[in-house]
Amino acid sequence: MTGESLRYEELEKNASKVLLITFVRIVFFSAILFITVLYQLKQKTFFNTDSVLPLYVLLVTAFALNAVYLMVFNQAQKRWQATAFLFAFDTAFISLLIYITGIQHSIFLFLYLVNIILCGFIFQRKGALLLSLFTSASFSFLLILAPEIQGQTLYFAVGLNNLAFFAVAFLSGYLSELLNFMGSEIQIQKKDIKELQDVNKIIVENISSGLITVSQDFHVVLCNKAAEKILGVSQPIIGQSVESIFPNISDLILKRT
């Protein structure tokens, strides 16, 4: 397996993860839209009238950006900057969402952690920690803007949430690296097994003695060239019943066992 083929496999594996995360992202955006419409209809005090339009504009922008990303996915997934930009945009999106719905009692704060976890699965610890740093700066700025959060409450909120951001980033990145390592080890083991199978096949095909291997239901699963020559067959017999080659041999085998 060449280095080029390994890189291709890595890109394909990463592409499937990015697609899954993009799907999760769109699901969250759809859920936010549904919650917004529901609360606007049932709980009109949930949003200020002035904040509804910016919220819809924000959601439309998010959907449009992800739609464009999916349209050029084959090119975009080969450039890490495009995927990284989406995670940074999600942080900005969540920050604006929290600001619009109210900083002190926003129900969307957990989305910061979800975004960091998803980033960790793509960019491992380094990417997740960088995103957590950006998230920390964004959230801290939001808290500074909130006039109702002052003094020790402000320090406590900043410290506790920042600790959660970096802890989640470290753990999700570490888990992603561990899973990638295990996947690489499995691929190496598969490669070694394939090489051993190829060597075994070459040996079996080139020995001068005839060799036939049968399954438990007495069907041929392996027959080398020497065995075919001894039996005088011109076509492969793999898959055929042993009885068709050696009549009554199964009875003899069963009597000896």
C-alpha cells in the first residue's frame, strides 16, 4: 500500500466524518429554527420583538453557508481551512444566538460544548483547543456586555465556563486521536494479514504436492495447480462437492471420526 493510497484512504475517512458533522450541524440549526417558531407562537415573551428578525437572518445565513459548503464539498474537504472556518462561524453563530436570546438565561449555551466536541473529532486536540480559545474569548466578551452580570458572578461565570470549554476540548481531542490510532493499527494489521495470505497463496500454488482444502459441509474451498493436474481436471473445482470428485469419501471420513 503506497503513501498516496494511504493518504486517499485518510481523506475518504475524514470526508465521511465531516459529512456526518455537517449533517449534525444542520439538524441543530433546524431544531433552533423550530424552537424559535414554536416559542414565538406559544410564548411570545421568550423573544423581544426586535430580536426576531436578526435571529431569522442569522439562521438563514447559517443554512446558506452550509448549503454552499455541501455544494463544493469535494473541493472544500481537501482544504482544512474551509472546514475550520465553519467551526469558527458556528462559535460566532452561537455567540450571537446567546446575545439575541439573552445572555444570562440563554438555553443555547450548551451548543458551545457541542461545537468543540465536533471540532475535536476532525482536528484532534490542537484544533479543539484552538476553537475553545476562540470560544472562551467570544463568551467572555458576551459576559462583559451583560450589564446584569458583575463582580464575583462575572469572574465565576467566566472561570467555570472557560474550564468546561478547555476540558471538553482536551477530552474530545484525546478521544479522537485515540480512535484514529486504533484505526491505523487495525489497517496495519489488515495489511499484514493480506501480505501473509498472498505469501501463503504463492507457496500453495507452487508446491509440487497436490493440496485440497474442504469446508465442514464437504465443499472444496482451495485446490492448487498440482492437485488439478493429479485429478486431471481442466476447470477450477472450488465450490464443488467433494463427493463429485471422490464418491463416498464423506462416508469414509465420518467413519474414521
